[in-house]
Amino acid sequence: MKFSQSWRVRTGMMLLAAVTFARPAAGQETLADIAPEVLAYADMVFFNGKVLTADDQFSVAEAVAIRDGKFLAVGTTERILKMAGPETRRIDLSGATAAPSFIDTHNHLGDYVLRYMFLEDRGVQYEGELVNVSIRWADREMALRDIDRFVKAAPPGEIVQFSMWGAQSLLRQWRLSRDDLDRLAPNNPLVLRTNILPPVAVNTAMLKWADIPEDTAGAPAPGEIFISGAAAAQLEERLRWAVPLTKLEEWYRKIMHRVNSWGLTSVTTRIRPESFTALREIWLKGQMTVRWRVAFPGPLDIRRTGNLTDIGDDLLRISGASSGGFVPGDPAAAGLWMFDPPLHPLPVESRNPQEWLARWPQGREAMVEAWRYGWTLPNTHVQGDRAAAEFLNAIEEARKNPIVPTAFQRFTIDHNPVVRPEDMQKMKELGVIPSIVPRQLFVKSYRDNLVRAFGIERLSRFIAIKSFLEAGVQPTIEADTGHPNDGRPLWKIEKIVTRKDDEGRVWSPEQKVTRQEALWMNTIWAARYNGDEKILGTIEPGKLADLVVLDGDYLTVPEDQISRLPVRMTLVGGLIVYETNPAGR
């Protein structure tokens, strides 16, 4: 027989009273003799605040109790304080907000770690602008000065690698030569990556380190820097394990602490094998402070492996398959920037777009097969209305004839800057969960490219989140970055509530959402995207105690100040992983 949490609490209180005031007969147990599993006080109580449960009714309470890593009870301050014992930590919110901690359904923290953390680790100051995980330079001279700084920060012989925004076009425009790179890095293997991360340019020391002969397909010609094809693939394989595992662990601990300071405790991501190995070590050591939902980190033969989704635990779990894991490249990117009417040229640095489109039938076939075998495909990259329609057609085909049906499978589509109304309705009918990235409209470095490609009028139809809600769809909001500005959950929330970009322009105010809806998108609806809605996403008895305390009132602070709300405390499974003033307990 199952009993509710509230029944157990009431019964526990009655037992406490009975044991405390009854006179024990000879041979009977006293309170001190009762096993702690029978009755226990709360480990922590938060009171005198606004507890936003994020449940379906968006209930607001005054207090919450936590015990054994889970929410024990939610209610009034008077009721919850009765659950506190001598060892219970009592936290007076003094009107501050407690809410479920934030969940990001498409985040590239791993790319941020691999491409940027070495600069932070060495304390390198640079002139360029950090955009997502890439450095953006204004001109050739600025680029050369920063590359020189990066190399000088590394000891001789150490690999220097980072991503450059707009690398392909700018390096050609600036006519950067092998002599330029060799002069800057005579003793360090150097690789410049594009903002979509494949290696694009190398110096001589890198070619020697990677043992790439001049006659390898895609190797740079004498004096040239550009690498592609088989040569780039060989380089990537060599680079995969170039960063020591202990260093990766250190960097991942740092990045987890940082996002904990944003109130972020769960991310869904594609990940490389070396990053997964580092996370595994952290997980085995019991040092995980972020819940990772990762796409399977390697190649897959769907027919032979069957379904490996949901292997792991609440902290580290395989949440699905990376579409790039079973087809070379990223077949999801075959649908990247597919618009109706089409755009020429495309507003993104990439491989030849025709190459992407040529791979789309192969990618589509592979993804349909993966869905039929019960896999979830998180972290797709769907950037156009035509692409969204193509994905929905593929999902519809897969759902008609499943091979390995599973209740835990989720059908998701990520990015979704623009989707036609009829396809929003189709998402509702198929049970598809869209994940939407606001930064493309509200961050200048992205928006400027899109304005040139689309024009103001067409771009105004982007990020139509209210339309999703009106179609009965419950979307999530993603960062698609590890950047300390637009990667923060409160920044994303402010943008979709105000529709105001970084320069103060309001885009399509009719598409504003309420702050309640915005919180759902970053908590319970995001938990549903990952299949975690029974254990995460709301403050309800029995769920894992992932909590964020905001130093202010989320419900009444001016809309354009939501992102300024300080994060006072973050909990994962009832454990404090971030606190602004631990000495002031």
C-alpha cells in the first residue's frame, strides 16, 4: 500500500508526540532507541519567503522543507518550522524567492571548456569579443596581437587551440599565411577552429605534431594554413586526447561551479568522448554539482546496439543519441538554415550549404531509424521553417512503425528560430517538444548577421514563443552556449519576457510571455524534455531538492531587471553547491 508524503509527515508528528509524552513501560523503547529511519527531522527548512513551486497551478508558498535530498513538504512558515529539529539548518528567506533550479535543454558547456578554459586558466586578457565559445576580432592586427598573447601564455610545446568567429572568411580576407602563424607560434602546435568548431587553420608545428604528410587529402599547400577533409579528420582524432584528463576534470569542476552560481543545475548536451570520460571521473568521485544529460559520446550502429538511452543515474545519464554519432558530420545540420523562401547566401559560416543539403537524405534516413529504435535525439540544430517541417515529417514517419517502443523516448527539435503556424500545430499533435534559443534575436553579434540576411520585417517573426503557447505547445528555452552573459538562465528569461534586445529595441511585443510561463520553460517543461518530470522541475514532496534562492522577488521585480536578481544559493539534491555568504549562516 502506498501512502502520500503528507500522510507520512502527519503520522511522524503524531508518533513524535506519542513517544515524547508517553511514560515507557519496563522493557519498552524510548525516543532515543528508535531507528532514525522511522522518524527524522528535516535537514533544511526555508521560510518567510516566496516559494514558487512551478507546479501546474503555479502555486506560491511561504516555506519548504528538505530531507534526504528530496523536498519533504511545502506550506506556511508555521507548518514547515515544526519540521525542524536541533540539527536542522534554518534559512530565513526574508521575502526572497525560492524556485526550482534551472534546466537548460541545449547547452555547449563541453565546447566552452575545450575551446576557452585554457585562456581563463592562464589568466589571458585579450582584445577580441567572446561570442559563444569563439573569439571575434575586429581586424587582422587585433587577431595577430591576441594569437600572440595566447601562445605566450602556453609553455613551449603545448598545444594552443581555440575557436575564431568567422574564421574561414576572415582568415582569407586578411590573407593570413603560414609564415604569420609560424612566426607567432614557432614552438607550439597551433590550430584555429571555426565557430562551428571543426579545425580550419594550422601552423607547421601542428602539422608535424599530428604527423600529417603534405600529400594527405585536405592538407595545407606549402605556405597555406587551411586544413580540411582527411587531414582535418586525422588532426581532430589526434587532438581528442591532447588535453590531460586531470586538467579536463579541473576545468569541468570550475564550469559547474560557475553555472551553479547562475542557479543552473541541469544541462542537456552533445559531448565528446574525452569530456564524457572526465565527467565520469568526477561522477565516480562524488563531486558532480550539475546533472548532465548527454547524447551518447561516440559512433553508434543503431541496429547492433539497440537502445542505450537512460543508462546512468540522476546526475550523469545518457539521454539519447547524438545525430553526428551514427552519420559522418551532423545530419541534423543538413537542415540548418533551410528556409522557405531560401536564403542566398546563408547567414552562417559553414561548409558548402549544398554539401549539407546533399547529406540530408542520408541524415534523415539515419535519424528515422534511430527514432524507430526508441532513441531520443537531443541537441539537433534546426534553424529554418522548412527544416522544422522536414524534421516533423521524419518524426511522423518514425512514429508510425516503431521497432523498440519505449515510454521514456522524447521527440525534440532544437533552436527553432522560425516555425510556421501549421507546424506548431503538428508539434502539438505529434507530442514534439521544441527547444528555442533566444540569443539569435537578442544578442547583437548574432542579430546583425540575421538582419543582413532577412531584413527587419522577416526577422521580426523569429522567436515567436507566444505562438507556440497558443498552439498548445510547451517549449523550453536553451542557451546553446557556455557564455557567461547569454548562457545565464535569468538573462534568457528576461529576454523572452521583455522581448528587448541588448540595445533596447523591443521585437514583436505581441510575442511576450509571462514570467510564470518563462519559469515553466526553464524548469518543469525542460524536465519533461529530458524525461525527468517525475523527479525534477517543481518543488513538490518527493522530488529531488534542486533549488535556487534569488535575492529578490521574481514575481514583482521590474521585467527589465530580472537578469539582475542575485543568486543567493543553489542546491542539487538537497546539497548546497553555491552560496554567496556561507560564513553568515
